[in-house]
Amino acid sequence: FNRDLENMSIVVSQRLSPLSITGRLGLQRNNLDNSQISDMRRIVGSASVSYSGQVGTLQGSYSTFNTFTNIRPAFADLDQLTPFDNFDTLNYRQVNNSASISGVLPVISKGEVKHSITINTIYQGTRERESNINSLDFFNLVLGYLISNVNQSISMMIVANHSATFQSDLFRIGPTISYSRNFIDRKLRVVASG
């Protein structure tokens, strides 16, 4: 248990059928009595929007996470250093961002058999704010076509997947096929994919 930590947050949420909107903002800090040689502040924010209706579902979200750390020399209070003497002080800021969009669009519905298209895309990025030296950006895109039979608890999905990082040569693309079936009154689900 840490008694030297303070958390504050605000959450706002509104549902306007078929639309739902949520926003969050939070602050966390330590070293409340200023007795440690380092202190940390974090600011976290996120927002999400979702829509669910006859034409399908669509969801989008964004979040950011900022961390600021300040480390002072251990003898700063004893030596009464001037601001020009604080060469051992470290100020480090890290920023993390992520965003995602996903959706399901029903295409054909013939009795028990339903066809739909799915899309899911994700972006994640992190960087050290002052220099961008340790930055990393990752992107993933998934497109799928789903065929399902609700009454027989069977579904098959064909997926194309693309992943990339912008700082290195990592680039992957590939298909996936999956088949799933429920057994024992839908208590057991078996999935095969490759």
C-alpha cells in the first residue's frame, strides 16, 4: 500500500440510442510531501464512441498516456544548489497513444445463415517526448468475412491480416481461416484456425 500517491479522475458517459459516448480523464502523482528525490506525474485520457443499429456496429476509441518523471540529486536540499548547478537532474517525458476502429456490417441474411464483413484497425505509438529517439509506431489491420448459422452454432471466418511498424522492416500480411462449433448446449466451443 502506497500512502504517497494521489489519483484523480473524471468520467463522462452518455447513451443516445443507438449511439454511446464515453470520455475519461485522470491524473496520478506521487511525492506529495516532497520528501523523495524523484516524483512522477501521469495524465491519462480516453474517449470512445460506439454505434449499434440495423446497418451494423461501429466502434472507435482513442487513449493517451503521458508520464513525466523528475529525478533530483540526492544532496540537492543539503547543498543548496542553484538552478544552474542541477546538472544531475533528469526530466523524462513519455507519451503513449493508441487508437482503434472496428465494425461489423451484415451483408446477407437468409434464414438461419448470416454473412457479415468485419474490420478492425489498431494504431499504437510511444515516444520519449524531448528527443523522439525511442519512438515506436505499430499498425494492424484485419479484414474478415464471417458466415454463421445461429441455430446450428457453426461459424466460419476468412481473415486477411496486415501488421507493420514504421521504424523497422517488420511487415506482415497473411490470411487466416477459422471454423468454430458449439457443443453441449453451447457450453463447449471448439475452434480450429490456420
